[in-house]
Amino acid sequence: MKENRRFIVESWLTKYESIFNNNGLDRWFKFPLGTMQKFYKYNRELKNKRINKIYRSVEKLISDFEELKTKSNNDTT
């Protein structure tokens, strides 16, 4: 795994910590309950496979949003 990916994921999660529910993230990523709480509260490092899963999930979330935005703009014109 590229270290850059770890930095991006950890920075993004930390930046938007206030809008996420820890248990919600655990369920969304299908992690054992408490994984995200340990990351935030105890600064526990996430495993590489979890970093990769978060990275792919966030990329998919953003691309889905962009796709919907594009469809919505096309429908209004």
C-alpha cells in the first residue's frame, strides 16, 4: 500500500470526524464495532486492508455523488 493513501485516508477521517458516527462508519465499512472509536479516541493505527477499503469506499461515494450531480444538471437543461 502506498503511504500516500494512508495519509489521505487518515487526514480525511480526522478532518470530518465531527460529522461521522463511529458505529455508523464501522457498519458502513463492515468493520468490527469499535474499530473507528479506537482510531479516533486512542489514535490506534488502522490496518492496511482497512485503509484500502476506506479509500475505495470514499472514492465510490464521491463518484456516485458526482454522477448524480451530472444527471441532475442534464435533467434541468
